[in-house]
Amino acid sequence: MVQFTIPGLTAAQYDKVWEELREAGHENPRGMIHHYAGYVGNNWLIIEIWESEELYTEFGKTLTPFLDKHAVPKTQPIILDLHYIYDHSSADSSV
């Protein structure tokens, strides 16, 4: 699980990064299971679930130029080992 807290990020910046990722053929990053984003106070909070830290790191090489292009504030993500996922839409919810 990867968590980003990004102060100062706007919805317009966030949306533009995803728009350009899709246009470049990266709408379904290999290894990304879930991506959630929203505001918490004045910060943009992003939570992602990845198959592995290696796949997350690999995608970071693709993502970084898009973030830089749109002046997304740099932040250090928190990477956590995920113990359990509950997904009511899936029969197999264990990791």
C-alpha cells in the first residue's frame, strides 16, 4: 500500500496528470490494483494498492515526468506492507 499526502495539489493538476497518462497509454499501470484520491483538509490524499513495491517503483519512472510537467509538489510516499484487503465484490479478499 502506498500513501501520498500532497499539500497544494489542485484537482486540475491531478486530473491533467491522469488525462495525459491515459493519452500516453498508461491508463492501467501494470501492478496497480486500486487507486483512491481526495482532499483531506488542504492536502490531496492518494492511497494506492499495488501487487508489489517493485511494480510501484517501475511505474514511478513513467509517472514522474508527468508530475514534474504539471508542477505537482514533490512528496515522499509512505509504503506499507498490506496485511488484509476486504473487497465485498470479490470472492477472494485475502492478500
